[in-house]
Amino acid sequence: MAAPTEEFSSERLVIGGGLAGSLLALALRERGLAVTLLDPGSGDTATALSYGVIPGWPLAATALARLAPQAGARWRALEDRHGALGWHPAHWRLPLPVSQVDGEAFGQRLPAALAAAGVEVRRGQAQTLERSGSGWRVHLVEGPPLQAAQVVLAAGSGCRALWPDLPARLRSSWAGVLQLQARPPDLSPDQLQLPLQFQRPELERRAPELEAEAWIVDPGVVPRGRGALVGQLTLVRPAATGSGAPADPEPDPQRMEQRLRQGLEPLTSAWQAVPARYRQACVSFCSEGQPLAGPVAGAPGLWVFSGFSGGFAQVPVLAPLLAACLADPGGPALDALQRLGVLPQAAG
């Protein structure tokens, strides 16, 4: 990966090296389009801490949710083209189709897949974004700026800092998990121990009405590499990322870990005897449950791809559509995104 040493110009630049930015970059390369991916390359991220679960059935009645059964097939297609990325069929206590992307394997194998596909990856942290002629200039925390005709904000909770006028439904929360060094003996490599219903989506929907911070713990245990992830703590603050609001400050990790462990007390599992490390990250979500994927209103050449709830199921089906839009901004793919209800200007 190259570190910027002089001003760099690209036809299209994707800001964010996590799940959304990386799969979008691969989708653009599948169309033969040149793309540069700006990856900060440090710290815990939503991608690294995700369960990576992909349900094979719709979780809601929306048009986007009805595409969920296609996500598994899309991951198979990605692996056919780019090699193993950590996807595998899994088992749950209900007889329903489900699969998982192992976050550790995905993180290890993704750089080689991006390089083989011809994605130019540059290390750097975007600091500000401004119009520059008919394109955009991205200023970095360190190093000279980057120029691009098209810029895609796929930096999760960092998107609003770069463009404050994104729709107010794009918000942030803090997510925490326990990472086990070894997989519990009662958990097989393809087994998922999940609640029948997660509380997080309901908390996210209530986010605009919150007057004080709220948090919930969703119990669960899923494999990750040779270890496992346990629990999901979600902390949402009132108006944390409303239009013009300041960044969401990091909560005290010790207090968050205490909350998570208290919420997991009813969960009886051998995981409690395995050494665990608490990890947390600021993540993005959309309070209406529909992510943002499309052109930013009033900013020609600027696009957004963020706010996912269940990104491992949503991103692989949306990335090819957004890549088609970037290739042909006035083409039919834009209508497809409109029907799915994910265009930024549709629900700002």
C-alpha cells in the first residue's frame, strides 16, 4: 500500500477501507473501472467487530430486506472471482438458511484480493473535503491532498465529519464486543449462537427521540478465527450525529465492558472460562433502517455508501448497483437504488 508523498489524482476515490469501501472498489474493478481506495489502516472498526452473519431470509418487509437471500450467492460469486474471503455456510438453532463471513479471515485475505483486482490502495486519514474545479480535493491528516472526479464516502461514522450536510438519519453509535482468544469447546466453527431477535434495530429506530443515552446488550456467540466474539453492546446518544452535531466522543471502555458483561450474565456458555479482550468502535447506522447509497444532493460527483445495519448482508447486494451508478450516473441502476429506498435525497 502506498503512502501519499505528492498530490495524487484519480478518476474515482473511495474513502474508507472497511467492508463497504472495499466491496465497492471490487465491484468497480469488475466493471473495468479504475479506482483508488483510501484506507486509514488503524484502530478497531465496525467491519472487524461485526458478527458477519448473513441471514438467508428477509428480516423485514422492505424491498432491500427482500434482497437478503441474494447476499449468500453474492459472497460465493465474490470468492469465485477474488479467492477465499472467509465466507462459509453456518448453522443456527432454527432450520433457516444462514451463513457467515469470518471477520479475521476477511481482514487477512482482503488486501491480496484488492491488489489482485487492481485496486490502488493508499494509506491515509481524510481530514477535509472540498470542491476543486469539476471534481474534489481530499485533504489528509498527513501528506499532500488527493484529487478525484468522483468521491465516495464509505468511512462509516467518519462520513459526516467530511460532509456535515448528509441526511440526518445517518447517525452513529458505539458498539462493543468481547473477543475470545480461543473458541469455546461448545461452539463448532460453523455454529452461531444468536438471539431469536436482536434489540439493536429497535434502539436505532428510537434514536431520533432519545433525550438521554440508551444502551442494550444482545447476547450471542459466533466463531472468529481460532476464537470467538461474544455479545454486542450498543450505546446510542441523543442527536449524536444530527446535522451539524459534533463527533460522538468515545465512552469509557471499562464502563462499557462492565455493562456488556452484566448483560451477558444470563447467557450460560463455556465462553466465560476463556480469556477475553473488550473491543469497541464508533459505527454508523440509519435510524430508519435504510442505509445511504447514491449521489449526495447538491454536490455533483460526491457519493455516499454508509449507515448499514447488517452490512455483510446489505453491502454485497448494493455495491454492484452503486458501481453501475458511478459508471453511468444517469443509467437504470439509479432507478433501482431509488426503488430500494436508499438514495440520500430520498429520505433526508
